[in-house]
Amino acid sequence: MSTPRSSGTSLTSKGEATRQRILEAATDEFARHGIAGARVDRIAAAAATNKAQLYSYFGSKDRLFDTVFAASLERIMEVVPISADDLADWAVRLYDEYLDRPDLIRLATWARLERQPTGHLLGDDRIDEPKLTAIASAQRSGAISDVAGRADPFDVMAMVIAMSMAWSPVSNVYAATADEPAAVHQQRRDLLRETVRRAFAPPGH
């Protein structure tokens, strides 16, 4: 997945504001309806603009999704950077991010269903390399368990992410929401933290 460019020219402040409104409206639309189900006219109306302007910025609905999806991935990387020496804490912070921005995980799910049904979700654009490098470093230092230390760093990352998504908006068991009691969320955080810690703790810890 390559990040599309909206234009070769710089935008005025008004134009940039319109572009941001389009991105916000598109994020909600794609999260709710997926790529095929999303409607450009609804996005334009929600952004208080028109389809001609939307297309002038993004070219097509597919390129608009690419821009929205790339922004969602960047947010997760910036807001929830990996702590390879404390994978349990990373898992809990991912849990909190799914509560705060359920649209982000829904976008990834639509991308999996409609764009990349098998293999790496991002194809050749491996923006997870910093995470894999951090995990590999933790493996070399012995900061994680023997079994995890011998595993492919990608599989370690995939396992922690899967555990963090146990109550995510796309869970096939139970989708948590931010308006549930704080005590309930804390119980889940405690369980998640302890489960990940035990799964990846080095011998003797």
C-alpha cells in the first residue's frame, strides 16, 4: 500500500481545512461501511464540500481510503509505540487505543476483508519494521521467554497484538466500548497485562 498524494501544489488554509474535513468524514464512513460500501456523496456531504473537490484532492475513492488507512496506522505507531522490554504494557496501551478509536481497528479489518485477505495486511509496505527490530533486540538480550526468544519477531508481535484485541471492536466474542464501567476496563487491563507478562516473561521471572 502506497500513500497517495492529494496534489502537487500546496493548499491554502481553507483548502487544508476542507481536506481535513474530508479525511475525518471518510474515516467514519469507511469504518462503518468498508471500501465497497462507502459512498463518496455521503463523505462529501458530511465534510460540507462536493464530490468534485473531493476527487481533486484524492483522485478516487480507493486513494481516499489509502490516505485514511495510512493515517490510522501512523496514529497507532505514534500514540502506542512498542515497549519490547515490556510487552504487557504495550498490549494494555493497545487495548486503550481500541477503546478510544474503535474506527482504527475497523479500518484495518475492512482492509483485510476487501484488500488483503491473506498474508501481510500491508503487503510490501512493512511499516512494522521498527517493532520487529525492537522485539529482535529484546530476544537477543533475553528480556523475553526462551520460547518467544526463538520465535520469529513477527510472530511475537502478532501474538501480542492478537491478545490485545480480545475485546476489540472486531472481536468475535465481545466488543468492549468506552462507556462501560471503569472497573470493568481495569479488570480486563489487569488480566491482559498478567497474561502477556506470563506468556513472555524470561525464565525465573
